[in-house]
Amino acid sequence: MKSLDPRVERLPIPAAVGAPSPLDQFGTFEVFVQPKEGKPFQHEGAVHAPNLEMAFVLAKETFTRRFTCVSLYVVETDNVFVSAVTEGNQNVYDVLPDAKNGNGKEESFEIYHLLKRGKQPVHVGTVQATDAARAMLRARERFNSGAVVFNVWAVRTSDIRFTSPDENDFWQTLPEKKFRDAGDYKGGDKLKEFLERSK
């Protein structure tokens, strides 16, 4: 099919593109952090990496340099099961499709809720189920408190690369870096002092 843009027509026609090499494109991994002891894990972002272990290292470097946290975990994006996102004040649990009876062994799934648009999903608990669809239905039974949930995520616990107990000292090497926060400079107070001295 010819393009209507003459600039495109002047471009050389590339040779046939072969199959990409195994490391041509890195996979995507989702990153979850626990900001403080006793606080729930929350989704923080994503990294690209060749494997789960490297994703863990890159997640630590990417998401813990500007703030402290006490734990972190990563999971491949393909292993995060996400419901539809509802509009207005509709609770996602009211529109979850029924799942077929699951056959097989039940496994642990971590459940996340999106409670406010523009924020990140936050961990609310763990359920046992045969698959992600049934895990969301179990979550509806256990975690549907009446508050509006816009979106629910289910992640099989066995797919997660957690911070192991012997890696906990990673986080003790990350002091608070208040100098990175604009608010820590108290610019308004300093301006006020300067203006008073200038009178």
C-alpha cells in the first residue's frame, strides 16, 4: 500500500526483518514497595530487565534512591492480573464477572486495591484460590468493605521475588535524604528573613 506522504515514498525500503534475538527486548517487571514497617505494600512503578533477579536489583536502584523503604518486591508484568477499571462511583466488585468453578490446587494470591484515581494500588491482603479470577471473587468476599474500589489486582504469591530476611540490611544503608525535598529548604521562611533584614 502506497503512502500519501511523498517523504515516506522517498524512504528506502528496508530488507526483511528477522526474528529478534533473545535479549533484543527486556521483559517488564512491576515494583512494589513498603514505605515503613507496618504499612502495606504499594505499587511504585515498573522496570525493564532480562530476568527476575536483575529486575530486583534495578528496582532497588531506581525506586529507593530518593526515599527510604523497608522492603521491596518485583513480579513479571504478565503475572499481574488486573480487573477492569470502573467509572464514577461504581465499585469494581459489583461488576466482576462470575468465574467458572476452578479445578486444581488452591494457591495464595496477593490482592491490591485502587481506592483513589491518580494513586497507586495498595495491598489489602492474601486469599487462597485456584486462579486469579476466583482470587478476585474471594477478595470480594473478604475485602469489599463498602468503600469504592476502582480496580483490583491479583498476583500469585509464588511469582513474586520478595526481599529475603538476609537482605533486610539493604534498607539500613539508605538514610533519609531530606536535601532532595524542595520543602526541606523552607524557601519561604528564608525569603521572609531576607526581606526583614533588607528593611
